[in-house]
Amino acid sequence: MPPDATILHADLDAFYASVEQRDDPRLRGRPVIVGGGVVLAASYEAKARGVRSAMGGRQARRLCPDAIVVRPRMAAYTAASRAVFEIFRDTTPLVEGLSIDEAFLDVGGLRRLAGPAPDIADRLRREVRRRVGLPITVGVARTKFLAKVASGVAKPDGLLVVDPGRELEFLHPLPVERLWGVGPVTATKLRERGIRTVGQVARLDEATVVSLVGAGAGRHLHALAHNRDPRRVQVGRRRGSMGAQHALGGAGTTPGDLDAILAGLVDRVARRMRAAHRCGRTVTLRLRFADYSRATRSQTVAKATAQTGPLLGTARALLRAALPEIDRRGVTLIGVSVGNLGAGHVQPPLPFAPDPGVDLDAAVDAVRDRFGSTALTRAVLLGRAPALEMPRLPD
């Protein structure tokens, strides 16, 4: 690790809701919910009342009856994200985007030009506020993991620098959920054994942690509990997976509805893969249940592909296996991703009206490229409202 804290994790606060409050002065200081049927984002004023993302709109309004509900404006969020990333790149060439509203920045080589990392982080926050009008929280540390933890602790609209001499003093009292990769299931396993803080994980030997949560996760969590994270900020790193998700709220959903939603998600992901000339082997189904717990189901196929048909068939098999659990617990979000991505040969766009027998996916892509993404849709999606496509970083 470097001797000084030089890695920044910059994370916009309640991004969608903050854009709405920026653009409409009447919303400032008031609880704001973005999205009606399903909560896409909530301001901190609404979060304080228990509102959270992917919650059904009715439940959110019961918790916060005075909330102002606004329709999402994806173009505005995309424009704001691009403006903020321009500031990131003005700060340092070493920027690793994690999503449209957060990134890692390495400022280790800028001390002589721009001063120490805490000063750079402070200027970054002021520039984002001045040029884009949004609050942003920044954590500064020697490792990516600890910088992300620091920004989470400092929210909202804060700056937290973890001094190299006090890293474990800062990290160990935090709850185990702060460890990168600890979700509800892993947290439950650890808490059932009386392990509630990061420090308690650190005091265990690695073999014990492995016995509790498995080999891969155990070694990973044991290393993070000691702040061992050798990963550097990577520029231009290609995605290891591509995915899409659809929030359902608290309303009941039939197997037919879920199948139609899944078909739309896989169609979208497969098209992105073909556009990026990527093929993948591992299909993962992600579910969020009514109690906000999560589950994932994965299957790896023998041959990497970017064709919609094989990917959708695999995703449907995973969904069928999960239906009994969905019936018992209810579902509020469904997502699908394709991992183990690698470069692959993808048929280039075809001229319009291709001959019979050519690749169907390529033909569909050609029509959509010429006439727009909504020009052609699957029959199972006819009559259904088109799903919102969330802004994302380039593939």
C-alpha cells in the first residue's frame, strides 16, 4: 500500500432525488420520491421516514404521506452524471467508474501539482457543487475498500479521511455489513455466531471465517477485516458482466408476468453484449423479496454466447426453480446478468429486410438500429408498459 491515503471514493448523495431537488427549488428540504409505482430513489428526508429504493409506491406513501412523488427523468440524470465525471477527469486521469454516480480516483501522483489528497477531495466536492449543483460525499484512504467504507460513513454530503495510522481503529468498530460483499445472508450467518463487528471478524483466524461463510468469501472477508486490499484504480476496465433489473414494488406478480419481464431483461442485456462484441457463459438471476432479503441463482453454459435464445432459456430455467420461493415470500425486484464475459465474434448489423434464414438476433438489431429501440418488440411484451432503462456507464 502507498504510505499516504491517496485513493478517493466519490459518491453522489441520493442522486436521482438530488437532481430533482436541484432543478425544482420547491422540493429542497422536503421528502422526495422518484417513481410512482415503485420507488427508484428517495431523498434523505424520505429515507429518514423509512422509504427505500425498490419499495412499492403505496408502502412508501404510507410511511411518508407528505412525500412529493416525481416522475423519473433519465436524460437529466445522464447529463448530470456526465458533468460530474468530467470533473473527476479534470481532477486526475486515474478514474474508475463504478456506476453513473460513483467512482474511485487515484491522486497519488498529484501532490506536487495539486497538494495532498484531502485538499484535492475538498476541492472536488466544491467543484461538483459549483458546476453541477449536487452534493457529493468523498472518502479518502490507502485502499479502495476503506475509501468506499469511509464515504459510506461520511454520508450525506461529507468528507472523511482515514489516517494511515488509525485505519484499524476506524474499521474494527463498524458493523460486519460494512465489509464489501457481506449481504443479508452472510450477515445473518455471522451474527448467529455472535460476530457483529469487523473487529470480531479480524480476531478470527482465516480458517474459522472460511468454515462460517465458505472458502472464497471467507478469505475475502478476512483480508478486508485487516484492510488488505491490493486492487489499484483501473482506467478503461471492461465489464466482467452485464445486467439489467426491473423493480416490481409490492404488487402480486404472476409467473406469466415474471416471464415477460425476464424476456425483456434478457433481450436488453443480450443486445448490449452484441453491441460491445462480448459473449458470456454464466447467467445469474437476482431476486429481491418482500422482506428486502436477496437471492441469486446462477448457471454456467458450455459455450459462450451473445444470442438471446440460449441466454433466455437458461434464465427461464432459473426462474422456474425459484417460483416456489417467490410464491412464499413475494418478489419486489427481478434482475438478470451475464458474466464470464470475453471477446467474441458477433455478426455485424445486417441490411434491412434480410433474407430468410439469417441470424434472428442480428436481424432484430438491424431493425432497431435503423428505426429505434422500440420499433420491434417481443410478442410477450405487447400491451405492456416499456420498462425504464436506467442510465449506465459505457460498456
